[in-house]
Amino acid sequence: MEYSYLNFFRKVYRETGQEFSFCAKDTDAFFAWRKKLRSALWDCLGLHVLEQFAGQLSEKEKRVVQKGRVQEDGYCRYDYEMQTLPEVWMPFFVLVPNGVDGQHPAPAMLTIPAHNANRNIVCGVAATIEEEKKLADAPLECYGKEYAKQGYLVFCPELPGFGERIEPVTGKKSSLICSCSDLSEIAEALGFSLAALEVWDLMRLLDYACTRPEVARQAADPAESVLKENRKRLRIGCTGFSGGGLQTMWLAALDDRVQLAVISGYVHSYYDSILKCHRCACNFVPNLWKLCDISDICSLIAPRPLYMENGISDSQNGWDGIEGPIRQVEKIRSAYALFDARDRVVHYTPEGIHRWYAGCYGFVKENL
């Protein structure tokens, strides 16, 4: 006898159902569905709580402060910090390619670190022995550095509980561990979630990115001609692997300022994958599974370009292997089909394990 709750959890999931499973048949229905789901997710995450407390910050307190500057080969790395909530500061890097300025703007990418990584890893900086080993073992995970070398303006945050932001209660045994469990437990007891802390910080970083004169603008999007507001927008994309893919999903789904998303190693499903497999606390939000699945959250990104990748042998794909992510992607494509934009969805499935495959750069160049 196995004394596990797993089968009971599966029963509850199946019989409860998801209130906002995507089923729109035209664009009007899509936008009505999107408005309702976004509102429900905002409440579910607890973002309204953070919004309330953020209102206590003065404009002076929200200013961005430069802490350092390093010239690298082909770009300059700036070290900044900003206050995102009362008593909460987020450090982040901005990588500016040589020759990019207000007169010669470039598209921008927010590059979000994975678990067992931090902003140093994504930007190719080794400040500890552990980081040196990580960079040697997974050089492709320096996608922030790679985007900068390809000419993109890069914004790379230190996420809550990672790198320099590891909580004291966790203990800084390594710069590559995280405080996700500690932050999640306390946040939920106070009425919000770790995911809310992460998304909130990313939105504030996006606020700052939108003020930078180096960020290029793009023409109006013909696929969104049904919208009343169809003006030129800043050419800003977002990319991340694993936990960084999770945060890319949330940010792009909830904020239309993100014009393109790259989600690596994350699009599977709650039932097939996360319900059974052990995952970091940042995957879990109270009552979220009563609302929707991962494919529904990703469908909120439509019709903006979306690139996803899952290794065929990635154990995080779930019970049915790569078929689980494939089913999710087909549901996402149905949302894009309403805009005649199925070609804006790419799902790359290389043979291999859970890792960043770096197959997205051509897609980003073509679509951003």
C-alpha cells in the first residue's frame, strides 16, 4: 500500500475543473476572456496587496541608482538597483551594446535567470567558485550576454530570493541556491504569493526599460487591428529558461508591453507535470489550478510572437513525456488561430534533457 495523497489530488483537480479554460471562438470573445482571466489572476496572485503597499513609495524612492559600470567585449555592463516595494530593493544589470544610444536605438530583451542561477550566470559574470563552475558546465545559459553580443539592449534582474537577494533565514551557503520556500510560506500567510513578488519586480523593471531612450520602437501590429489602441510600441521582449521561463510566461501574459516571449523548459501542464513532480515553491499559487492551466496563461500572450522549447527527454515534461507539452502548445495555437497568427507560435523539441537549447535567436531577430 502506498500512503500517498497523489490520486486524491488528481481527483480533486479533475472534478473541480478550470473556470477559465480557453474556449473563445472569435477575437471579441478572446478579449472578453482575457480581461476576466487577467483580473482573476491578479487577485489570485495577490498583486493587489503589493499594489497597495507600493503606493506608499514616493517618486524619489522609486528612482534607479547606478552602482557600477564595466566595459566588456562589445558591450558595457551597468549595475543598478531600484526600490520596488517599501524596504525592498532589486539589483539588476543593463547591458548596452557598443554603438547603441538614444540616437541609435536597439530592441531590448528582459533576460530572466533560471533556478540554480542568478543574474551573474545569465550575464556571464563569475563572482564565486560555484558560478565559475556553472558557467563552465552550462555556457549556453549566459543568454543575457549572448543577446547583448547580438546587439540587443539587455535588462537582467536578480529575482526575489536569488543571488544577492537570498534571504538571511535561508543562509547563503552558495550564490546559486534560492529562498523560494521561505518567501512563499510567508507571502501566502500574508495574502499574496512568491509569484506575485517575482512578477511585481519584473513589471517595475519593465517600467524602467520603457524609459530608456536606447530602446527602439516598432510599427503598429496588423494582427491587433481589432484593438482601439494600435500605436507604435517599444521593441521589448522577454526570455527565460526553466524558472526564468515561468516568470517570462507570467510577465508576458499579464503585461502587453512585452512584445515577444521565449519560454524554455517550462510549458507543460499542471495536471500532467507539476501535480506529480516535485517543483520549487514558485510554481504554486493558492487556488490557481481552479482557474486555468499553463496553456491558458500562455494564450493570454496571443497574438504576440511566442517561442517555446522542451527537450524530448526532459523529466519535467510529465507523465506522457513530450506529448504533454505538445498538447499544451496545440491549445495555445488555437488562441493564435483567432488572429490568423499560428505562424507566430514556434515549439522547438530537440532531443535532450532539461536545459536551455539556444534555438530562439533567429526567431527573436525575425519577430522583434
